[in-house]
Amino acid sequence: MAVFVVVCATAAAQEGPPYRAGNGVSVPVVVQKTEPEYTEEAHLARVDGSVRISLVVDSEGNPTDLRVTRPIGFGLDEAALKSVGSWKFKPGVKDGVAVPVLTSIEVNFRLPEPKDALHMQSFVCKLSEGAARPRVLLSEHPSPPGPDETVSVTISMDVDEQGVPGNLHLVKLTEAGRENDVLAALREWRFQPGTAAACTLSFAFGKMPVAPGAHQIGSGGSSPRPITRVEPEFSMEASRARYEGTVVLSVAVDDSGKVGDIKVLRPLGLGLDEKAMEAVRTWKFQPAMKGGQAMAVQATIEVNFRIQDKPGKPAWHMKSISFNPPAGAARPHVNSLKFPGSDADAAGSVVTVSFDIDELGKPVNLHANKSSDAKWEGEVLGAVKGWKFDPGMKDGMPVAVPCTVTVAMGR
């Protein structure tokens, strides 16, 4: 089954065409669509997930300038593009006149029997020019967590010419103690032999939350649309870390447009998940409609956190951070940190660093896992050495906690 929701985000309205919805510009509404096909590869790997597509709906209601902004691979990105490219919309309107509107759509692919599915959030591979992406031939899933639990994973790996994964590295894992299980499962994956590629997968496994009585948005029904909303605040930790990204929430919206149960589908951490939920709980929606009747639905909402840089002066940002504390231990908290100095030559640089946060809150045993530039790898390592944390705690005593962080210059 494939369903969709229009993405809700914190982006500011844009001046001039193509317009963004808001400030007197209405949202384009789907009036005719075809459902995308679930690919054989996705069935084989037992994955589901949501492809996000950016597009401009022109003044005649035609989708143009389509591009995938959040890929999940397995052929589902191409299936989503093909489907949405054939849709027909009621165009957005400004001052009573139809205008082109820039918008985003999520095409959600859900298996009819979701048990043991991997809820894929992204699958991206770096390929040489002209090379085809790795295609999954065999997959193994980690053992499922508890009945009401969800585990989120980001893992990087190299796929060799024979289609065998190697150099597996857990960038993010939300449940301590699952490392060996996750790595063992991914080592059993096999891909169609071809060109070597460096790949990163982000996925969740376990329960996909759906509120009692709520429907998934599907064929023939409209999506709920926010009519009043409060923008989320940055947490103190995230502000100190210049940490930005997107929190994805599963939200129950009842038939009066009120927000009910909220679950985090894709966390960011550093207090931003809580800030996102806190803001969305205050939102008021125009309810989803089907057959002329308002209905309760389960919607997917993206809340974007972006640090504002000075115009023309890109700066360093933290793109991801993950802690792997011992069982029963609380994670460390960001106290103070500095990034390398701004330099035009650093634009586009990305560096991933692993280290341990010792009992004094100091980074030790630093290692650069990946970097786009050797010069800036050294600069980032030097900066991270000076970072300070409130250490992880267990039973009232500080403990060492492994940490992995990715920083980037500019967007």
C-alpha cells in the first residue's frame, strides 16, 4: 500500500514565484493520482519507508521540477517520481489567481504485513560516474525489539565488486546492547555484483506507532493541514552545538483537527525531539476529509531545525551525533564546543569523528572515520579535542561513553 502526506516544515515563505504555501498562498490539492508500484527489490528486502519529493505545481495544476530530496533506495525513489509526475492538482492560489507553488510530498510505502519490516529512512551510495547503484539480492534483519519498542540505526559500509558489504560502522544506534545484532544482520546482506560503492543506511525496526482509531492517509482522502502553529525553539544543547536537522513525527490528528498521540519516527537528539513534540502539540489542523466527512488520521510531520548563518558566510554545523552509553547509563550532555575557523576553502567539507567521552567529560581516543578533505579532517580533530561535556552517569557515578559526530561546512 502506498499513501502520502504533504510535508509540514519550519521553512520560511518565499518571495516571488514559485511561491511557498502560507502568507496568503494556498496549498495545491491533489485531485487525481495513481498509486506507485512497490518494487520487487523492496519486497525482497522487506523494507518500507517514505520518499520525499520536492516539486512545483504550476498554475494549471501540473507537477513540474520533480526531484527526490529524501531517497530510501530499493527502486522506490524512481517509483515515487514516476507516480507523482502523473498526478493532477488543484493549483495554489494567491489573491484569487492560480500561481505556481513550491511544495513537498511524501510518498509512503507500507507493506501489507509490516511485521519484521525495516522502516527505511534513507539509503544513499556514493558512486563513480555512470555506475549503477547496488541492488539488494539478499537481506537479513536484526531480531525484533520489544512489542512497543522502536530502534533507530544509521550504518555506513562499503559494498565491494562482488556485492559483499565490509567496513561496517555504526554511526547511530538508539538502543545500547544491539550493536552486535545489527552488525551481524547487515554483514549477511548481498548485492548484485558490480561497481564498488560506499553506502549509508538509516532505518528503524520494531513497532511503527499508529494511534487507536486513526487511519493512515490513503486513496480518496485529504491530508490534515496546519492552520495555526508555533515554531519550535532550539534546545540549549543544540544551540551550543550548532546542531541542525529534521525530526520526523507520527501524529494522531482527530476529526476536529486536534493533536493527540505523538511518536518520534526519526530522532535528532540533543533535546530537539522534545522541542519538536512540544511545538506540534499546540498546533491546530484542518482535519483530514474523506467522502465529505472529517476523520481521524495518523499523519507524518517533519519539523526542521536550521541555524541561520550570515548571508554569504557559510559556517560549520553539527549534522549528526550519537552516543552509545553502557546499559542503564544516562548520555553525556554538550557543555561547550568550538568549530574550526570559517574558510571559503572549507565549503562543502564533511568530517565524521568517533571518540570516547571520559569520566571528566573530555573527548579522548579520537579517530576520523570519514572526511572529504584531509586538511579539514585535522582541523576538526583539533577542534573536537577541546570540546567539553557533562559526562555520562550511571548509579550516580560518571562513566566513559563512546560518541560519533559528523560536522559539515555550509549546507
